[in-house]
Amino acid sequence: MREMHYCYDDDNQQEWRTDVDVQALRTFVEVARRQGFTRASEALHVTQPAISKTIRALEEELGTPLLVRERRRVTLTEAGRLVLERAQGVLDALRVIEEEVGAVAALRRGRLRLGMPPIVGVAFFPPLLAEFHTAHPGIVLELREEGSHHIEALVMNRELDVGAVVLPTDEKAFGTMPFVHDELHAVLHPTHPLARRRSLVLRDLEGTPFVLYRPEFALHGHILEACRRAGFKPHVVSESSHWDFIVAMVAANIGVALLPKTVCRQLDPEQVRSVPMTEPVIPWDVALIWLRDRHLPPATRAWLELAQRRLLAGALTARGRRSSASRGGG
């Protein structure tokens, strides 16, 4: 498919025409995103010389350089930044057309790109994914497990349709659907002196090494900031992207972790103990996010509608159970 654009130069009363190949735009966007020909070649499964040739042809077609070719990476020229912004819009619109014309309106085929932190995916999404697949077997589900900060970037760059992130997030850029309202508990080895406490204040953990998520995960920053406000800097002995490895480190008596109560309910009390935090209470609130300024394809809308019915109902039920327990003195 080729895009034809007719433009007029009012001063010279001349008409000029560009005939831009959509595949060339796709290639250019991938090179710009990955800041290099080699990484774009790997992502597109196309040889690097072919990508270089495509970009040169696009630059000749437009009559201006789009990339500054450096030794280890490429950067965008001013024209390249403009083309990237417009190309993303064109490709996004074409994807919508292809899906809708291809009977995506009837949800018979298409794809849905989802991103979520591992801890969120394990706790909340398997039943939802199974229900969506049963209802729409022709929709290919593409799943990525990343930290919240990376997921926000992927949604912003249109590489994901919907993401699940730990709040807060940029609500000017993203539509949001909060569905989890939880808090962090301390996870300790059973022999730790604090493991038998009914509750803890964060300052109680000052002398205990911490096992944290990696910095790309929102919990990493939330915990460090809470410690700073409590008046100490934690001694971090290990970082991981996986909650089960973090729990294993605690079970090996390496240190303490702070994890959501939702996850703590699943832990083996013979291996680790979870203790509520009372000062401060560190919230763990999770929401689905999507770009506000883009058209939502039918598959994305169907996913959000299902999530609203199932996840929000579950959140309301959980809040109701907590309220009932509170009234009962539990």
C-alpha cells in the first residue's frame, strides 16, 4: 500500500507529489524506536542492508535526511521527528482500517496487545484472559510482562493497546480504570524477631536488609520513598523482576520484602510470614491504562468492557468483604 500526498507551493504556483510506501514508514518507525538498524533488523526479521536501503529511499523520496547516523546508534533529525510523529498516526489508522475491514467489528479476528507486571498478571488476569479467548477465539493475545514504568512507555509509543500499572500514572495522557485497592505487607522469614508481631511500623525494619523489585517497577520507588519519609535509607541486598524469586530470597532468610496483601494471602506460612504495615500504610493501587488520544480498536474496547464487568465487580466484592469484616471486629 502506498500513500500519495499532493502539496502546493503558493509562492511558485507549483504542485509537487510524494509517493510514500507504507512499509517504508513501518521500517522507519522501528529504526527510530530502537535507535539503530541492527535492532530494527532483528525486530522486523529483515536484513540490515535491506533496512538501510529502505530508509535511504524514503529520505530521497521526501528530499531530506531523517536520521543522523552515528557509530553505535542513530538519532532523528528535526524532519525525522516530524515524520515519526505523523508515521505513527498513519500506521495506527491503517491498523484500525485493516482490523475493522477484516471483520474485527464482529471480533472474528485481530490482535490485542496487553502489558502487565508479573505480580499483577498472576494475581488477576488468567481467568479474564481465558474468558476473553473463549468469547473471541480469533483474537490473538500478545502479552508482555514488564514493570509499570516500561508499560507506560510502551502504551505511549503505541506498542501496547492496554497496560496494567501501579498508580499513580499520567492521567492526562492515559485513560484509566482502577481495579485494585490494596496495601503492602512486610514478608519476613519465620525466625525473624518481628515475624510474630501483629503489625509493624516501617521504621521497625530499618536494621533488616531489603529485597526489592528492580527500578523499572513502580514498587521499587514507592518503597524507597516511604523509607526516606520514615527517616532511613534501606540496605538493599537483592533486586528482582519476579515476585516468586523475591519470596524465595525471604524464605532463604536473605532479607525482608514488602508485597501486596493480595499476594501475601497465597504464601506458605511455613516458609515466610506476612505482617501488616500500620505506619505508614503503603498503598498498592492498580489500574488499566490506554492512550486517551487514539481510536480504540474493537478488540481493545471488548477487553475493557470485559475488564469493567469482571475486575470492577471483583474489586467491589473485595471492598464489601473488608467492610463486613471490619464491622464484625475482624
